[in-house]
Amino acid sequence: MASIPTPPAEPDDSPEAYVGLAAERAERLARERGWPTVRALAPGTIITMEYRVGRLNFEVKDGRVARAWKG
């Protein structure tokens, strides 16, 4: 039987640290800290709810991160 794959580790980073930052700065910082996928979304954007390891989501309002979460 095949072994169960181990998902890649996420950076040891708190999404809350990005709230209030300018969107471009937050994305650059997230990539520097090891996030392979960074997604910026407008408030109210319809998205699927699947969890993707290694993805950091930003809700951007008026050019600043209003909310951040993993997956």
C-alpha cells in the first residue's frame, strides 16, 4: 500500500501580522517569509472554501489588508 503523502509545511507566521499593511508590502513580506501562494481579494469576493496548504489570503480594502487567513 502507498504511503500517505506529507503536505508541505506552512511558514511559522501569523496572518494577523499582515492586517493594516499596504497590500503590496504585505504580499512581498509574505513571500519573503515563505508563503508560496498569496492571494489578494476584494471585500465580498466569492471564493471556494477548500483549504490549500501554503496559501495566504488577504482581503484588501482601500489598498490595505483588512483581514488575513491561511488556506
